[in-house]
Amino acid sequence: LAKTTQPISMDSYEGQEVNITCSHNNIATNDYITWYQQFPSQGPRFIIQGYKTKVTNEVASLFIPADRKSSTLSLPRVSLSDTAVYYCLVGVMFSGGYNKLIFGAGTRLAVHP
Amino acid sequence: NAGVTQTPKFRILKIGQSMTLQCTQDMNHNYMYWYRQDPGMGLKLIYYSVGAGITDKGEVPNGYNVSRSTTEDFPLRLELAAPSQTSVYFCASTFTTTAYNEQFFGPGTRLTVL
């Protein structure tokens, strides 16, 4: 299983761009990179997923370099409502029918006024 | 669609009591999961199911049991509750057609064992 390393916490201010980097040095060829967001007292919510290069949706962008040993979640112009825990996950979800996704401790992002 | 629903939202148990956490999804998803999340930690997989009648253990199955008699429901049974089972329990589901599909999570059940 590919292990991920991400900062424990980050602080930002409203209107700034936030970049959260995740390291996954032993990522396998078939692994996807996925980010989830979790607000207090709620279940995690899917944000974005990618395999290589850059992926963008209405919420965030995901940058993946050619070697895929790291990835960066970019949140443009954050607001107070973006305060949450962000999880980076690496894995193939249903190889052999088993969920190989591991949720680590995540990155606690605090957005200040 | 209501998505993934869980009941109850909160529960306090005494040591040795038993209970069932309910989980229902209305998205016709074939895969369902139970996770637990301890304070300040990530989620740990307890059990999962790939379809009605098929279940398997995750990372931390001890002290729990599951069943999957229908596509919609995936109850989690706690037998002989212990303080170590104090946690927030999340149910999730997904529909698998490719190597990866996003998981949809329920709102969680906060369980305290005293």
C-alpha cells in the first residue's frame, strides 16, 4: 500500500490560494490520487481525483508531476468555509475487491478572516 | 435521493451492551463500507461489502459484525460494547464500474461507551 505524507496543519487567510502537498514515494503504476474534505461532525466528501498531470474541477485543482511521487491540491481564493481536514489517498480501490484506500490523519486547514 | 443515511446520530452505551448501527443508501450502489474515526485521527475500515450476501473484514473488524441482506442496507452490529469502541462511525457506499469511484459518506453515528 502506498503511504502518504502530508502536513499536519496549515493556516491561511480569506482570498488566498492554498496549496497542500502530499508525498507518496512508493505509488504504484495503477494507483490513483484522490483528495477528500471533511468538515467537523460530517463524513468525508470527495474533492478531486487524478492519475497524472493536472486535473481541475469547480472546487480545486490537482497537480501531479511526471514521476507521480507527490501531488498538490490547490484551493483558489479560500474562504472561511474551506476550514476543514483534507485527506490525500493513494490506491486502486477495487483491486481484488478490497478497498486499499488508507485515510491518514490528513491536513487541518484553518482559514482566518 | 437521500444518499447515505445513518441512524442513530448519537448513542451512549454501557460496557457489555450491544447495539446495531443502521446504514441505508438509495443510490443502488453495490459496494458499502463501515469506518470508525477516533478523535483527531483518520478513518479506519471495519468491514466492507461488495454486494448483497457478501461481506469481508477490513483493518479493524474485532468486536463488530455485519450483514448485507439487501443492496440498500448494511447494518453494523456491536456485541459486548467496550470503551475502546467509543468513536464516530461512518458508513459509505460506491458504485464500481472502473478502477476507482468516489465514496459517498453518511453523516456518522457518534457512539460513547461508558
